[in-house]
Amino acid sequence: MEENPIKDSQQLLEKIRVEGMSALEEVYREYKTDFLNFAFRFGLSESDCLDAYQDVMIAFYENVMEGKLTTLTSSLKTYLFSIGKYNLLNQLKAKNRIVKTEEIFPEIEATENDYFESIELSHRQQVIETAFQQLGEQCRELLTLFYYHRYPIKNIQVAMNYSNENTVKATKSRCMKSLKSILEKTEIY
Amino acid sequence: MPLKDIDHQLIDKFLRGQLDAQEQELFDKKQSDVDFKEELTWRNNSLAVIKKNGRQDLKKKLQLLDKKIEEEKSASQPTPTKVLNINRGRWLTIAATLLILAGMFWWWNLQAPDSEDLFAQYFEPYPNVIAPIVKSDAPELTEVEKAFQTYEKGFYSQAIPLLKKLNTPEAKFYLGVAQLTQGENKDAINHLKFIATQSDNRFQHASQWYLAMAYFKNDQPDEANEMLKLIRQNPEHIFYKQAGELVE
């Protein structure tokens, strides 16, 4: 039977949505070598290229989990290369290196991605961050799985070994309350 | 009005991008409720913090995964498992041989490496970043593609006349590298020197490095070292690290 990479990628997206981070490992292994060979052409160091690859993986993962990426119009590899190209060109720009973008892999169009605009926390958010660091590890993990990874409650229950979904929901509310009370204490003193 | 469970659920759904049309309408209406808005601001701020931390954690996980992959790779390399059964006399012979080898190695290292050796050790043709070989249905290659793809395939002597015809600064750089592979050192030096002084040329850094290589090849170690020192003055130089290994 003929291989259909786009159809396979489609299944992969679904798998990531359902399984989350563990399915990302498969993608990471699959495209690492190809991506690094691609990235080396931009004349960056090996560690910069590896860093870029990991950032591309995170950007891709976020897009899937946030529901921004539901169907691929090209192969997954082309998609990864195109967001990678955007990231690599940005890095070159940051190092003040002039690049004629059309000359490096002209067939791949650099695609912008939210992930590459770094999160600058406001003063208020920095205070919340300090409080967040003081939360117990379990709370931090649960809130991260819920709000960042956007795992369904059922998956959090399995991943964190809770007895049922209601416990997850109750713990989540308790964690948010703890965060608020730590914050209030910090603000008093 | 204090918030109800349903309000909290609505905010969660909003933060996770899961509002349907009906819920979105309700959510929009709630914007006029001061308590609701206050709770939303607080949760939005928390979300930004959680997102930032989530990214950092995920990055760490990927770095660990990468380490694991590299370890698996090195573990799958064949390692000698056979235990050698050697008697004492043979051990002495082996020890003596190793001593002699170590002595030779030490003596060898005392000798200053000559220019040609350094060239052979460090020279590697620059990759073709101009017109990479891609699968294409286009029947005819352009002059640029022809020249650079011949270069990429490693047919340097054939690439030289094609690159000469192009007469662009990029082509001049690659021409220099190609000539270096063919031992046309003086011509290579002339071409690379030209690009090495052009600060607006994106191959300036690479040219400086290859110029150093060309000087080594042409047995001009003093000029080569000058060029390496120049590279070392700029920590952002793409050949900064390599130049550091060679600079003594």
C-alpha cells in the first residue's frame, strides 16, 4: 500500500491531542536528524540548532493542544521546517547577521508562530509567579497539566494517579485557592 | 454578586479555548459583572505564569529526552565484549609496546604541527547554502543552480569554471573554497581575501576562516595566525571556536 504521509500526520496530531506529551516523544525522535541537517545550513552552532529544534517542538505541541492546528495542508516535516525557518532566521537577525532569506531553502516558507514571541510577565504576574513557586509540587503539576497542556480531567486523573475525576476537580480548585492565599500573604508583608 | 461554580467553569472553558457559541454569548454578557471581571483578570494573570512555567518544564523534559536519545545511540554502538585470555608474559609484551607507543606519541606531540597538517585537519568545504539540490520538475537548471549543485556534489574542478562565470560575491567565496580543494592556493587566497574585507557580505566570516586555511595550505603560517587572531577578536564570529583551537 502506498504511504500517505499527510494521512499519517493527521493520525499523529490526533494521538498527541489524546496522549499529550508522551506522543510528542515519537515526533521528536522522528524528525531530529532531518531538522538538524536543515538547521545547520543557516550557519548557526550545533547547540543553537538543537535549541531551535526543541523550541519548534514546543510551538508545534502548543498549537496542537490549543486546537490551533487540527489539519495539516502539507507533510508534518514541511510544517516543522517552516516554523523552524522562522525561528532560525530570527536567531540570525538577533546576532546581527544579514541573511538573504530567499536563498536558504527557498521552497520552504518561514511561518510565524506565537511561541517565538517571548512571554514578558507584568509586575503583577511576576508577583504571582513568586507565589506559584511556593505552591506544592503536586499543585504546580496539576495546574500546569490543566491550563498549559490542556489535558482533559480524565487524563490528569490517570497521569497523576487520582482516584476519580471529581478529586481532580476539587484539588484543582483547592490549588487555585492556595495560590491566592499565598499571594495575599505576600502582599500583606 | 459572589461567583457560582458555573462562573468558574465558564472562565476555565474560556482559558482553555473551549467555549461553544452559547457559552461565548453568556461569557460576553458576564463582562459587565464586576466580580466576574475581577476573577477573570486574576485567572488570566495566573494563566500567563502557568504557561511560562509549563514551557520551561517542557523544554527541560525535551532536553532530558535528547540526552536519553544520545545515550541510546552511544549504547547501541558495538562494544568489545570478548574477554581476552592472556598470560603474564604476553601482558609484559603488551605493556612494553604500549610504553613505546606512548613515548612515540609524546615525541610526536613535541613537534610543532606543520601548516599542511593543520589544513588537512581543519579544512572542510563550506556547505552549499545558495542553491541546494532539491527534487524539482523543472527540466533546466539555471546557471546558478548548475554551478552550486556541481559544487555540492563535490565536483570542485568542474564547479570552478561555472562559478567563475557567475561573477557574484557569493560565487567568488565558493570559488575560493573550490580552488582550495584543488590546490590552486594563490587564486583561492585572492578571491577569499576580497570577500574577507567586505563587512556587508554574509560570507565575510566564513571567508576569513577559509583564508586562514588557504594560508596554511600555502605554507604561510604567520599570515594564517594573523587571520585567526582577527577571528578571535569577535566572540560572535561563526568560526570563533574553531579559530580558538588553532590559534596557538
